[in-house]
Amino acid sequence: MQIRQLSLFLENKPGQLRIPAKVLGDAGIDILTMSLADTHQFGILRLVVKDTDRARAVLEDAGVVVNVTDVLAVDVPDRPGGLASVLEAFENAGLGIEYMYPFATRERGRYATLLFRLEDPAKAASLLQQHGVRLVSPAELFARAG
């Protein structure tokens, strides 16, 4: 159930975000979703692609610092209070969230899909399923992206 995510460490100055976008584009690798967080000195670009190993290789060849981590894709009911109900399941399972960000899909209406980074994704997946949270497999997630 875990999704492999690339975390890129970029110097916080103009033009640095374009480098991984160009490298991946030139290699024909599509970015399915991403999130950017920054500090005064550096930024962390987190992204999901279908071919994580190839993306990591081409980025590292271009001099980009890359780390691979696992995240969970969770379907959140697309209604008022839907996120609160999922977060309640996290709380009841005793799980703290490091960060989360959306995964854009072509399916709309029933669920919004969010990616969550947790301390122990495998344990978290088991606990969340016990609490009725709908997890999305990598194959299903990538199929939704088109």
C-alpha cells in the first residue's frame, strides 16, 4: 500500500526548481503530484512519479540530492467533515502525521486523495485499515492519474 516518494533538497534561490522539472521532462518522466516546502536556505520538493528508480537516477546524475521515502495514499470522503473523520481515525490509532499533501486525480466527487507521511507507514497502514480508512494502492493511484 505504500507509495514511493522522492524528496529533493534544493538551494533556496531562483532557478533551482526548474532543474528537476527539466531533468525529469527531458527523460520523459511525468510528475504525478508534488509539494514544496522551504526555509531561508533550502527547499524540499516532494514528488511522486511512476518510475521512482529511474527518476532518482537521472536526478542524481544531474547533481540533485534525492531521498526516497514511503507515504500512504488515503481516500478522504469528498464532503464537509470528510477530512475530520479520517483525521479522527488517525488520532484513534495513535498516529502522528509528519506532513500531507493532495494527489490530483481525474476522479472527482466521491473522494479526495491525500498523501500522508507517517513515522512507520507499514504499521500505520494496518492501523488505519482497522479504523475503516480507505487506502489506495500504487497501481490504483497511478491509474487514476491517467
